[in-house]
Amino acid sequence: MIDKYREMCNFLKGLETMFLYQYILLQVQIKKCRDKLYSTAKSKGNVNDPEVIEVSQELDNLIVLLQKIMMSKRIC
């Protein structure tokens, strides 16, 4: 019985690692998107545009949410 539990726990830890890796990749992509938004806005002189600021804040909120998810995911 204990061996089955350990086997299941190891399997879940593997899944956890895979999902955390995907969260990290998603976080990196969001940061790249935010950086591209700023560089495009800067080249057009729209850095202080309310829409740019709003979208940037939404992207930042997504990053924070992903970080919270990564911190809360602990299996076994």
C-alpha cells in the first residue's frame, strides 16, 4: 500500500514539475509581450497613453497571478 502511495506521489510530483515549467514559460511570454508593448509605445511616443498603461497593468496582474499559482502548487 505504501509503495502505491509513493508511486502515485512521484507521478504527481512529475506532473507538478511539468505544470510549473509551463507556468514559467507562460510568465516569460507575458513579460515579452509587455516589453514589446512598451517598446512599440515608446517608438510612437505613447508611453503615457492610458490604454498602454491599462494593458501593461493587466499583464503585470497576470504575472502576479501566475506567481501565486506557482507558490501554492505543492503536491505531496
